[in-house]
Amino acid sequence: MTAPHQTHLTAEYDSTDQARAIERSIRPEIDDIEGDRTTARLCRNGQHVELTVKATDLVALRAGINTWLTLRGVAEDSFAGLQ
């Protein structure tokens, strides 16, 4: 897949433990959600979690961004509920 469109979504959390929990919540979805038009990459560095979404077209990029922001939001809400 040639992906001329991409975006980087970075979030900084209060602690490394929180960032790790968010990363671990999202990571299983990376291979399950990718399609013919979008791919995603996830990395964590300390308190920062970065998602890179790449897509073949802008419509797919928008859909990918919405999907990953939703998944990240659910992970954040779940972590907050444990506090």
C-alpha cells in the first residue's frame, strides 16, 4: 500500500504507568484493524504515546484518525475508572 497521507497523534500522560496501560490497551488492535487503505503504528516513550496513521486517501485518513482517537479515548476512560 502506498500511503501518501499520514498524521501523528501524540498524547502525554501523568505517569509512565498510565502511558504503558494506554499503550497496552491499544496495541492488540493495531494488527486487527488495518485494512487496504490505512495502517497504524504505535510507540511509547516514557509518558508519551504516539499513533501514526497512514492512508491512501484523505477519506481513509479521516476514518482512521476517528477510529484511533476513539480507541484511545476508551482506554483513557478505562484507566481513569481504575483510579
